[in-house]
Amino acid sequence: MEDTIKNTHSIKNAEELNALQSKLTSSKEFNSEKIYICAGGGCIASGSMKVKDAFVKQIAESKLNGTIEVMETGCLGPCALGPVVVIGKDDTFYQSVRAQDVKDIIENHLVGGQVVPHLLHLVGDTRVAKKSELPFYKNQDKKVLRNCGKINPVKIEDYIACGGYQALSKALSSMTAETVINEVTASGLRGRGGAGFPTGTKWGFARKYQDDEKYILCNADEGDPGAFMDRSILEGDPHSVIEGMAIGAFAIGSSQGYVYVRAEYPLAVERLQIAIDQARAYGLLGHHIFGTAFNFDLEIRKGSGAFVCGEETALITSIEGNRGEPRPRPPFPAEKGLWNKPTVLNNVETFSNIPLLINQGGLKFAETGTDKSKGTKIFALAGTVNISGLVEVPVGTPLRKLVYDIGGGISTGKPYKAAQIGGPSGGCIPAEHLDVPLDYESLNKLGAIMGSGGLIVMDESSCMVDVARFFLEFVQDESCGKCVPCREGTARMKQIVDRICQGQGQMSDLDELERLAGTVTNASLCGLGQTAPNPVLSTLRHFKDEYIEHIRDKKCRTAVCKDLIVFEILDACNGCQSCKKVCPVEAIHGEKKQHHIINTDLCIRCGLCLSTCKFDAIVKY
Amino acid sequence: MAKVEKCSCGTDEEGLLERLTEIINTLKDKPGALIPVLQATQSLFGFIPQEAILKISEMLNEPLSKVYGVITFYSFFSLKPRGKYVIRVCLGTACYVQGANEILTALKQQLSVEIGETTPDKLFTLDVGRCFGACGLAPVIMVNDDVHQWVKPSDVKKILGTYSRRKVVNKEEE
Ligand SMILES: Cc1cc2nc3c(=O)[nH]c(=O)nc-3n(C[C@H](O)[C@H](O)[C@H](O)COP(=O)(O)O)c2cc1C
Ligand code: FES
């Protein structure tokens, strides 16, 4: 996508913004018929740019030339169905579209008026044409993601036409820093980065401390594996984050902001940079914004692949140019943060909520959600679920609704086993708690956390002891090593769980794990260590029988734990020898065209034979 | 942040070091410049060579120990040359529960290297990642900036083939 900055001049006051908005909304371009093509990271990987090129080319060659605009949008949500195309005039939703389908869509639908049935979404036996009638969308409440999928993320004019920068204009022209903070407090908005700290309170602290400079930081490190909400916001509606940050800067009295984006997100960095440049060109960043005394500018800093840098003090240390090690709090960043100046750090989604909140007013915002947790939450739904993707629901929506109504149930046909929520700091929700409302308090009661919104659904084929081991390995890898409880404690816990997975555990290991977990939780320096034992504690709580099976019966019922499984070649073997050839340790014997045998003493259980066999003649159990 | 282009004056170290000097000059007055400079160095050379470290330490007036300390802390910086294509297998949760380990095994076997190693022809480096934010398409691997989704162990050979064939054609597009 190329830069779309034209020769613009600064917007000097609210009237000019309104005038620009009405000019844009009455423009031919805004009102033209549109084809929306998802240019989210997922759909691009699935080939949506080829589809777009095909549309552009074939429309230009058809009689529709000049009447329909082909528009790249941010993430439309159902990544697993990509590339996704929506026909604007009648809201038709096409899935898994390939370049060769474009001709059909143009000729039959756009010209002929008949939808193309084989590209429609199937619910049971019925094909559903309208996007708004798909269960995936019907059951959501897109507030923060309202622009995602409707606007072109690299065109600030699209954002302004949809009411963008009105909240900043309102804050600067008719509110004071205090009234902005009061609105945010009244809304009950809590940080979406994991800990759920009330945003208004945080801003209030930073406002209180006087200094010649203060900083506002946006946490786009999104390190929880299985989470891609922040990525999708930055890629799909980057201006909402810029606007939210500018409002926050006005509230706390800052003139410089940084967005810390993880290195794995090149597309987010690219689009955010374009958005920043466009905002500067319109005078929405820079000096005397909206003709007031308020100055604010933004810079992107890229991460370099360290999970701990998502922790607030580590992120600050990293921007300062150091090893990203956390430091003790207090002093809290609100008092002494970046370069020892008062600093506010919020998550991408938190900032993206702000323009909406200021436009509506805090009390209106607080009408959505539960008693204690307000607004909506975006979840990244992944794992063995039919429609994995990006979803937004009111806080407090039951887990079952996400997995079954929105996600379309389990993709493998096997029963649901657990949903992992909150990443390495979180826990697993078993089937008997599928009706848990997704809010901070209810999840804590089950030993999980809301976290940033990664939600990974697992079916019966996942081993819960192995899942615990997986997260311990993750935190072991990512522990910065500064404090002993986290560095050594998690290593010791991993040794024990490794041992259990290898069939060498003892029953006393389970108590030892709980004891160690307590120490690591209480004594670690930062949130990484303090929450690292959660995946173990939560699987111990809900799936203790699996641990016991591994220890006492030396059995892994899911055949995931390598040391506890056996590979066997069945009678279906026709002696093709491909397994024998790939076996790295020569554990497979047998003459050509004769039934082969695995020597289990030599077998290292790498699984290569199983994935090589074309005749389904190898099983593991 | 300054855009770093691949050097067009050839790939000799001298030319690249000169280019690095220019980059450091544009970045060095920024507060906290060390990490952006190292990121630029990594994308310029594909790794962070000894000479570059000396130059960075001198020009930014940072002790060598600190520069090394920062390089070794972050997984994106490499002190060893890397292959032309860095293959990263996602071992994030969504990919893990959908079979990422088997893909890793298949890659190790096809390339005959372990994690972090580079093939003798300097074409591929095998590495792992922790979620690329494409969990909806799990399991996922990345080859440089390309995402490959729903990978099966049996796809590995084909994917590698498309890159080794590209070797002769031309340089990868940035
Ligand atoms: C190890 C660790 C990793 C974290 N990673 C992230 C992250 O990737 N993104 C994020 O927004 N917050 C992350 N956090 C939480 C931040 O420390 C901080 O609480 C949050 O960014 C504050 O913003 P909020 O109040 O808007 O949620 C992490 C915390 C810890 C302890
Ligand atoms: S877990 Fe692999 S891309 Fe997220």
C-alpha cells in the first residue's frame, strides 16, 4: 500500500474538522459502491492481495469500470475463512475467495445480480449470504473494531469521514484535562493489556506529578502467544490508537509519545508509520493541534524479540536503549518512568477505546459490560475451533458463546477439552466451566485471568500436562534472569514437569510443584515470574487426574508425551519402505513388500514414520 | 524511524560499514539510539559483525560490554551470519497445539541443522518464534517476511524448494 498523503493543510479548529468530514462524506468516492477485501495479516497470508489485483484488473476491463471501488480494509475477523471479500451494496460475504473466482463474482453477482453460492458461508446445510446474518458476526458487538473492515487503514480521510478525530477535537475545544480524566474514570474502563488496572486512575496519578516533560507510551509488544488483537487494531484502524494517545497526552500533560511495537509485526509498523505521517500532515500531530497550545508527537520504537519487554518497566528500560530487564516498583512509572519522567503506559486496545468513550461520554460507555468490568473486549480465538479469528463481545459474555456460537464449535469433531486464556500468565478452563462469563473476577475465581485476549481452544487430543510443560518452557526461555525466584524457580518446576512427562514422576512431585509455585509467585520481581506458575496451578486444579495417570500409570491418554507412547506398524503396511528410509535411528526393519516392524528400544519417537506413511499403517498410542 | 535500504554498492564489508556510519550519524542524537542502531545493523548485514560492534560502541560512546549485553539479550540480534532465508517455526500456543513440533522435526531433518544453525550453503537458518500473530491460520512458519499457514510436515519439502529455486533468479524483494 502506498502512502496517500496529499498536499493537505492543517486543521485549525473543530469547524474545519467538521467541514472536512462533511466534504468527505458527500464525496463521490465515499458514496461509491464498494468491494471490501480483507488486507489483515491473516488474509494477506492466504492470498487476498492476488484477489484484490484480480478485482481491480477485471473491473477496469468490464463495463463496471469507474462505478465500483475496490477497497483494502483491516481485519474483517474470520481469519480461518480467508481471503474474505464483502460486497458493499448487499452485504454479501464471500469466503476462501481465490483469484480465479473473481470472474464469477463480477459476471454473476455484480453484473447479473445473482450471488455465487459456492463461495458463501455454510451454517449446517444452509448457505448464508449476508455478512450481518452470519452467526460469527451476529453474536458480536463491534465497538472498538467498528472501523476495522470498513475503512482503508492507510487513508486518514476514511477515518475522518467516519467521525475520526472528533473526540480529540471535543477534548481540546470543550474539555479540560481533569474532565477528560473524570470521563475515563466514570466509564470504568480497565486496561486491556492484562492486569485490568483502571485507566482513569492511572492517568490521574500521572497528571498529579509535575515535571518539564511527561511521556505517554503505547504497549504494542503483544507477546502472549496466541494473541493478535493489537496487531489487528494497528493494521486495521491505526488512527484510533493515535487519537487515543493524543487524548491521553492532553489529559496527563505530555507532548511526546512512543509506540513500542514488536518486531514480528512489520505490517503494523508500516501502517502505523503511514498513519502518523498523515496525522502530522493534517496538523493532528505536531504543534498547536486544533489551534490550541497543545503539542504532541509520536515515534515508533520496534521491539527486538524479548517477551519480558511487554512488562511496563522492562519496556521503558528497553526504549531507553538497554537490556529489557524490569525494575522494582515503586517508584511507579506514573511518578518516575521513561527517562525518570512521569509516564503512562497503556495497551493498544485500551487507547483504541478512548475516542469512542470521549465521544459517547463515560456513563454511556459504562452501559456495556458487567457491574465491575465495562465495555467490550476483543479476543483472538484460535486453536481447534471452526472459525478462528478476531472477535469482540461485551465483557462478561459466556465462554460457550465464543466457542460455539461465534467460533462455530470444535473443528476436529472431537469433544472440547479446555480453553487456554491469558497466555503464560493464565489458565485453562475445562468443559464444566464453559458457561463462565468472560470478566476479570469470574476468570480469577477459576484460576485463570482475562489477560490480553488470547483464547486458545483445545480438543481432547491435547495433553494438559504437556500444555503446562509448554508454558514453563516458554517462561524459562523468556525469563530475563534478573531475579532468582523466576529464573531458578521456573527451571526447577520445569524439571519436575519434564520428569512427569517422561514417566519418571512421583506423587510427591505434585505437592512440590504447588510449594514452588507459591514461592515463585510471591518472590518474583515482575509480573512474568509472579504469574508464571499459573498454567501449572490451573491444570493441576482442573486436570489433576491426568498428572496422576502420567505418574502412576505411566500413561499419556492423548499420546502426546513422547516417552510414554509406542509406535506400531499395522497390517495395512505394504512394505513400501518409506518409513524405513526416513527413520533417523534405523529402528524400522523389514524387507521390501513385507510387513515392517519398529524396534521400540531404538525408537526415539520422532513421529517421522507416522507423518511419512501414505497408507495410514502406523499408529501411536 | 529511518528506513534502511539494502546497500546497492555491493555486499563488501567496507561498503556496508560506510553505510552503517551514515545510519549511525542520522540516529545517534535520538535518545536511546542503541537499539534502533542495532536493528539497522542487523538488517544491513543480516547479523551483527565484530567490526560493526566496535564502530557502534565508539560512535555512540557506549562501553563495548553494554553493546554486547544488549545484543545478547534480544533474540532478534545475531552475532553469527545467518542464511539468506531465516525460517522461523512458530511455537506459540495455537501452533503448538496444532502440531508445530512435528513441523520443526521435519525441517530439522530436511535441512540437517538444529535450531539456530545455518545450512552449509548459507541459504537457510532454522529458528523458532513465539507467535507471529497469525494464530488463526495455525500452524504457521515464516520464511523471512512471508507467512506460510496450515503447514503440514509433508509440505516442508515443497516450501523449501520454492526458496532454493529462487536462489538463482534474483534477490528477494524487500
Ligand atoms: C511479562 C509481561 C508481559 C506483558 N506483555 C504485555 C503485552 O504484550 N502487551 C500489553 O499491553 N501489556 C503487557 N503486559 C502488561 C503491562 O505490564 C502493562 O500492565 C500494560 O501494558 C498496561 O496497559 P493497560 O493498563 O492499558 O492494560 C505484560 C506484563 C508482563 C508482566
Ligand atoms: S501461536 Fe503461532 S502464530 Fe500465534
